[in-house]
Amino acid sequence: MKIKLIACSIGLFFGTTITAQTMDFEGYNPPSTLVVPEHPITRSKFPFIDIHSHQRRMGEQDLNALAAEMDGINMGLMVNLSGGSGKSIADASTNIKANQPKRFIVFANVNFINVGEEGWGERAAAQLERDYNQGARGLKIFKSLGFSVKDIDGNRVAVDDPRLDPIWAKCGELGIPVLIHTADPKQFWAPFDAENERWLELKTHPNRKREDDNPVPWETLIQEQHNVFKKHKNTQFIAAHLGWYGNDLAHLGKLLDEMPNMNVEIGAVIAELGRQPRMANAFLTKYQDRVLFGKDAYNPEEYATYFRVLETNDEYFPYYKKYHAYWKMYGLGLSDEVLKKIYYKNAIRLVPGIDASAFPR
């Protein structure tokens, strides 16, 4: 996409010549000249729990160094969603208990190899229970389920495949939540053209483009996820990335009303909230018991944008990743009570094993 900037009339009026410029959209990023109050934040107002983080070497990682880094942004506890299963869960739990037992929680993952074999679901549920006994306090489902996971016959395994039911039921039995990432932003299925808000992301990450037959329409994947929520009412689910409805909070509210066991987290979608401050404030206030703080990629310098959007009333400030959001952010100015619930209270309620005494009442 090219943007052509032409200033010929100004040049002729003043007797000077200004050459027409052509630049890429990526290169056009002028600093704002707007003069308004600014309140940059590097530490959250209250200690927070990051429900969506990925640390893939937690069994051998220096957790003391990581905890010290977390202190700099006031992260009270990190939930590692990339715990794996079996030995990796055991090793991570051992490291956590030995070094930072109050600062880290690990979630298990399911190995979907051999789905379709007789008794596979029951064996997977039994492994999850072993992982729980080793210290896992939740289950993370990656987006590969629905996208690329196949059964022994080479068929796509749908998110609501009944062969997975023993897993969801086991989570309810154990009292642990399922944080599930299904699909991607709906715009990835839209035409790759000037009408697509995610044009820049698709240009820089072309492998993210989807079609209705690659593997199925977006609506199919999302409905499969919701079918699981409705079928397993005794299990608490956390839909990653606001369930990809950050751009339609009214509809997301209807879904939360329909499914009392559905919760959401805000990882990688703060830019959706930051462009609709009044709507987002109203939504988060109404559904303050259903939304958790999450970030996804652990880059400490990026958390400041989350804090500023959630806590301040600042206007027109930049987001840190243009291919996610070329627009500016606005602060939501959430109340302290809403902030506390999003930052830590909801996670303490849903995830067993968190030391609540480390957080304000």
C-alpha cells in the first residue's frame, strides 16, 4: 500500500518547489503535535497477576532473576501457560517450590497425538490429573486445536470434538480453569486489501492469512469453542484475547450473559479497548468479575501501555506495535475496584493455589 503526499499548491504560492513524496504505510508515523496532559506509567497501581504468559524453560530457568524483573512493573504473579506435561510440569513445579513459590503458577498442556485411538480421551484426562498432582493449576489449549490437530485418520479435530470431553470434564472435577485460544482475529479471513484493518499485520506476517477452507470459516471455530463452554457448565473457561470480540463488546457481553462459565482475558488486545474508551469502560465495569489481566508475549517494556490504558484518562497516545494497531490509544480511567478485579481478584478466584495474602483486599 502506498500513500502519496503532494504539497504542490503550497510550494507554488510561496515561490518554492516541493517534490511530491511517496512512502510506504509502514514508514508514515509522524509524532503527534497534540499538547494534552500525559501520565506515563511504568508500574501498575496495584500488584497484578498475568494470567497469560509463556516461559518455556521454567524447569531450569533462574526464577529469582525473573521475579526481580517482575518487581519492576509490579507483577505479583506470573501464570506460565507453556508448562507442557509429565516431566516438564514436575521440573517446573520443583523449581518454583524451591525458589519462588508465591510468584509463579504453571498450567499443563495436552498432547493431541493419536486422538481417535480407543480410550485416548480417558488417558489424556488421567495424564492431566497426574500433572495436577505434580503442581499444574490449570490447562492451556493452544490454537492448534481447531487449526492443525488431526486424528489418527488424518481428519481435523474440531474444538468441540466429543472425544475431548473427558479432558474438559476432568478440569471441572479438579476445579482448575481452561485458558483456551481458538482461531485468530476475524480479519485474517477477510480479503487482503485496503479495506482490511489487519492489512499491515498480514503483509508482515503472510502466514497468518486464512481462508474459509484453511481450515474452516472463522465463525465455525468460534462456535465450536462456545459449544464446549455450553456443554461443560461445571468447568470454568477463560477465552484468550477477549475471545476475538474486542471490536464488538456488546456482542461479547451477550456471550458472557449466555455462558456463566465463560471468562475472558485481555492479552494482545489492549489496542481494541484503547480505541473505544467509553464503551470499554462501561463493558469492563459491567463485567468486572469476568475479565482477567493477560499480556501474552512477555516483554516488560510493553506492559506500560496496558497500565496507561486501564488506569489513566490520557488521550491519543501511541501503541507499541503498529502492525497490531495503527491507531492511537485513549485511557479508560477504570475505578480502583474494577482495576483490582482485573489485575488480581478474578485470577485468585479462578486459579487454585494462589496466595491471596500477597495482594491487597
